[in-house]
Amino acid sequence: MDINDIKAYVSNISGDIKNFPDDEFKEFCCKVHELREFTRELNRPSYKEIPQIALKINKLGACIEAAEILYNDHKYYLKKKDYIRAYCESNKIAYFGVLEANCEFFIDFLDQAIEDLQDRDKLELFLARSLNIKGAYLGVIKKDYIKSRKCIRRAIKIAKKIPEEEFEKFTNFHKNSYISLLWNNYADAGLHILYDTGYNKKLIEEIFKNLENFPSDKEYFYVVYNLTLAELYSYLKKNKEKEKIFEKLRITTKNKEFIKWIEIVKKRIEATSFYLAKNYQASLKMALEYFISAVSTNGLLETQISTDFYFNLLLKIYAETKSKAFTYKDQKMLIDNIMTLLEKKDWYLGKNHSKSVQTLSIEMGNRKNLDPQKKQILSIGALFHDIGKICIPWYTLNKTSPLSNIDWALLKSHCKRGEQLLNILNLQSSAGIAREHHERIDGSGYPNGLKNIDDIIQIVAIADSFEAAITPNRRYREPMSKEAIRDKLINMSGIKFDKNIIDIFKTINIQQL
């Protein structure tokens, strides 16, 4: 493989690969796959360009692929006992794989890296950076803000001992700038503690102190600092101060990516302001705008934050109003937007697939003479069976190249994530459909290899299998004819699916679907 050819190809991509024609998108997938396979070879030459290429691949939306390429490079240098090179990019592996994708494989890698680095002299910088990522993971994803702050505080303590020259050599940051960024992350976790536990004067004063003397030598640091400060002012209901910060950022920020990020984060902060003022309708409307904007981006960390923020805000408002927070019109808007998001993220299936699965599931439910309550559970569960894909990186959902074991594990996680989202939406009775629609009665399914599966879940599983097989898509697999997939599913009677449910499916006129 010519690494320079890959580097030149990736470097020359200036547009959004989501908008590529099919042949160009497939070429990109092929190039990324080729690089990933090449980096797995432990007897290959070393190439210093690999981290740079992986960084660009991540920016284009392929965060898991970028993490896996760097992970392979990490293993390569471990074998050579070049520990500095091995751990130099470990924070990027963790950032891409943990914070952007919430991938179990890379969460385990991060924990192992922290354990290994504690026993290695002269690698304290990499330990500090890994602890910062771990702290962000504990805060952003696990919501354990106490442990998050403890982890970041430890990172600060280690970072202070590292010589300035070493910092600049491996991070391109001044030491004090990086430590200030750690203090910002520490302050951000403190902000979330305020939201959870209520007003605390001492903690508020501490957060202001954490944000003192923040550096302005890097635009990224300047933006991060001001967004945290704006969020603190929002919490304190000091809206004039908050607006001054956003006006200052609007005038001074030059980087287009940062400008877009600021606008996205501003929506989250505004949604919080409305929530604190008990203007729940305005809060939910702004939170939905934030959710849609963030999830539509190329795998930014804000995608993870927005999904959690929006659905947890719904839960809080449900609890505080002790009634449905939405009118029928609001509920329909939410459903339509979620379906649109699925379509944007998953070209393979998406919006039409979900509605088609719902239609076929309802028809089968009618023929099974389900009672009205079960029909409602079936209808909602069928429509939202793939909602967990909102949490999966769009490139992983759509790439045309072969899936790695890491890809498959991440894709399978959409079942449990879908269950979590439906629980937050107060749709617990339908959450089991999201969790188990890929289970099969012979135990060959996922995520738990169950054999005892409820009938309405099997109805959705059959409808999902049928509609997925006939859907035209950009993947390497051609759609099947309705007759071919019908016969294939019938042949699974008593093996993958209960015979009685397949018998109901056999009565459906597939030509009308």
C-alpha cells in the first residue's frame, strides 16, 4: 500500500462525504478500509503520517475507523517497545472511540492505558491526557460528576510536574494553556453538580475561580472558556452577561467549525435558561433544535451530549409537570423529527423503513387479534425499534466496506441504547421491542441471545427483517425481491421465529406492501 497515495487522497477531500455520489463514497470507504487493514500488520514499515491521516478521517465523520487505525498503530509501536510513540496518540484513540462513539472496546482500551501508564516512567504526560479523557467520559456519558472531577484533578496534579518543553513537543500546547483547559473541564463537571443538587454558593465561587486567567493563545481554548462561562451565567439567570459572551464570540471567532459549534451549544444553553424559568414549551422547542443540529454533525462529541440532554430534559419536565408535557401536535413534531434524524443518519434504512415496519407490524397485530393496549405498544415499538441508531456514528451505519468486530459490536449496541431512550421518553412498555427486535428463538440473536421472546417483539423482528431486505440502499448488498425474502422468512419458521407468528406473516399480501 502507498501511504502517500492515501494521505494525498484524504487531504484533498474538502467537501462533506455525506453528499458524495455513490461511487465516490464507496471509493472513500475502500481507501479507509485499506488503511485500517494495512495498519493491522505488525511487520510493516512505520509511517509518521498515519496519525495525521487518521485525524482527517475522523473530521470527515469516520470516528471509529480513525480510532481503530490509531489503535493498530499503537499496538505496532508497543511491539517495538517504542512506548512514547505507542502512547503519543492514545488520547486521540480514546477521544474518537470513547467520547465520540461511546464504544465499549475503546472504553476498555482507555482503562487499560491508564493502568499501564501508571507503571511507566517518563510517560506522565500521556497519563495526564488519558485521565482527562476518562474524566470527560465519566462526566459526559456516565454522569458521575464526582468521579469525573476526581479524575481531572489527578490529571492536573500530574500535568503540573511535567516540563514545559515536553508539553509543547507532544501536544503543541503551552503547559499552562493545557492545564487551564483541564480546569475548565473540572469547572464544567462542577456546573453539572449544581444542576443536580441545587444552588451552592461555595461551588459557584470555586467554578469562577477555576475559570480565572484563562489563556487566549489558542482560539479553541478561548471558545471553550467562554462557553463554560456562558453556561454558568445561564444557571445564575444572568442573561445579560450570557448574551454579552455570545455577542463577543460572534465578533471574535474566525474558525468556521468553532462558529458552527458555538451556535449549536448556544441552543443547549438557551434551552436550559428556558427550563430554569419554567418555560417548558420554549425549553423543549429549543432543546429539539439543539438535538437536531448536533446529531446532524460529523460525529462531534456534542452529538453524544445533545442526545442525552434532550431526552433527559424530557424526563425532568414529565416529572415536574406530572402530566404529558406535549400536546398531540408537539408529540407528532417530535416523532417526525426523530424519524427525519434516523433517515439522515442511516441511509440504509432510515425514516421510510421505520414507518414501513410499523405498518407491517400493525397489520400482523390486527390478524393476531391483539387487544388495543398491546396494539398501541406494538405500534410505538415498531416505529421506534431503531431509535438507538441515533447514538451510532453515521459513517458506521452507512459505510460500504466490510465491518470489523468493533463495528459490529457498536452496531449491536443500538438495541440497548434504544431501550434507554424509550425509557426516558416514558415509553417503557415499548422499550423491550427496541431492546430485543434482533433476538431469535434459537438463541442466535443479540444483544442477549434470548430464546423466550414475546410475540409482539417477534412480529416487529419479522417486519424489520422483511423491510430491511427489500430496501434499496447504498451498501454493497443488493435488495432482495419480496418473494425471495418472504420464502426465506417462512423457512425460518420454528427455527428463528415462532411458527404461529410466521403463519400470520404468510397471510399478508406482500404485493400491497
